Amino acid sequence: MQRTLITLTVNGEEREVAVLPHHTLLEVLREDLGLTGTKHGCELGECGACTILLDGEPVLSCLVLPLAIQGRAITTIEGLEHHGQLHPLQEAFAELGAAQCGYCTPGMLLAGAALLAKIPQPTRTQMKEGLAGNLCRCTGYTKIYEALEKAAERGKGEKQETAVPASSPNGIGGKRQ
């Protein structure tokens, strides 16, 4: 089958990749670009394990065809740190033990970072809404919400400098509510 060459900005770096038309962004990230932090989960858009940021918005990479996002900016878990510094949410997750098996952690971190970029001091209700598309079978979410609160407290209500790009008005495939 014929591959098509596309250009994407992945974790701040412009990348050209030859993609098969039927491959999802999840497959391209993991198999073609070697970014295995984005996890295969249900592959139906229900679990959130494959969450990435597309122009700053959390989307489910198992539902996105790369040909539809030519030229767009993608942030994976590998790109969440900024200049060698962990994102405040990554630090809080580690400090509070917010991950158990860790399978949902990349998606949770990216969805949480996007939430904090939009709402620097979210309420518990806003946290629950912001992470609604990400399922965790281990923690019961309490430690995850506490990590979000700790990261928000460190931000003191100011926009945090992160590797999360600005939002896009176009919600291509798998855009989360």
C-alpha cells in the first residue's frame, strides 16, 4: 500500500513521516516515530489511554487519521516536560503517588495539563469534567485530583509555562468534551 508523506510538529519539532492512509495517529506515533508513551488501550475512543494534545486540546489519537491533521502541532507525554523541567503536574503525580499501574498516566497527565493551561485553579468539578474521558482502574481518582490541586497551587492562579501549545478552534477526531 502506498504511503503519503505528511509534516507534523511533534513535541515542538517539525517531523516528516510517510504514513499509511488507514493508520491512526496512535499507530504513527508509536510505530513510525517511536513515541511509545502514548498507550494502546481500547482503540475505540473510550478509555483515554491514547490521549495526546492536538494544538493544545486533548484528543484520542486512536480516532485521528494523520492525513487529516497535516501541519498541526502534537504534544505527547514525551513532550510535556519543558527544557528538561518536568511539568508541575508530573512532579505532583510523582510526589503524591498518583499513578499505580501507570497505564493511564500519560493520558491523565496530558488531559490534566490541558485543563490547567485553560483553568489554572480548577474546582474538583472542573477536574472531573476535564478528566472525564480518561479511565483509571487502579486509583479511584482521589490521588489524581490531589495532584491536580497541588500543581494548581504551585501555579497560584497564573498560566503555567508548559510545553502545551495554544488551543485550536478545530476539533479534529476524538476531541474530548
